[in-house]
Amino acid sequence: MFSAPVYIKGFVRTYAMLLRLDVAGVMAALEGELGKTEKFREPPPLSEQKRGVLDFLTLQLSKLNWRVAVILLVAAVGVGIIFSVILLWRHQRASDPLVNLAPGVYQPAQSGETAPLPTNAARH
């Protein structure tokens, strides 16, 4: 579950404080237990760890002031939306909506397509 003794010690210390136990006594007992195991007797060497791009990005992100970063991100998104709306509005205003409309041709009404005239019986 834990890859290094520092995580075990931190977890046990926090849990002992939460339960209001004797933290010093619990930590001394833990040191004795960890000293018996080969895996956790000494901390892992730092020189053997390979650092990649993800480690670098994680380190840089941990240095950010997130309150300022979120405000800047929201401002940048707002400016982008406003800029997009202005561009769309200018494009719509400059374009002619009738550019692809074919010329209109008058077609007289064909017989049967007009309303019938009222009969003489209906006039009286």
C-alpha cells in the first residue's frame, strides 16, 4: 500500500493524533517495527529515481497559486468568448444573405389554382 516509510510514518502519526493516542509512543513502536523489515529499514535512494515530463509538470503545477490561476483562466476564457462573438457579429454583418438567391420569375396563376368567384345565389 505505501511505497516508502515516510508515508507510513505520516499516516500513523496523523491517525494516532486523530484517535488522541500517545503519538510519541506509537511512533517509537512503529520505528521498531519498520527496523525489522528489509524493505522499510532505510529510505529509498533518491538518485535511482528517474524523472520524466510528468514529474516536471507536476512540480510546476504544485508551485502555482491556484486562486490567481483560476481567476486568470476565467478572465482568459471570457476574453476568448467576447472575441469570438465580435468576430461572428462582424462576419454576419459583412456577408450578404441574398448572395445565393436566384432571380425571381413571375409565373401567372394556372387555372384551378385561384379561389372560385361567388355564385349569384350567394349574393342575394
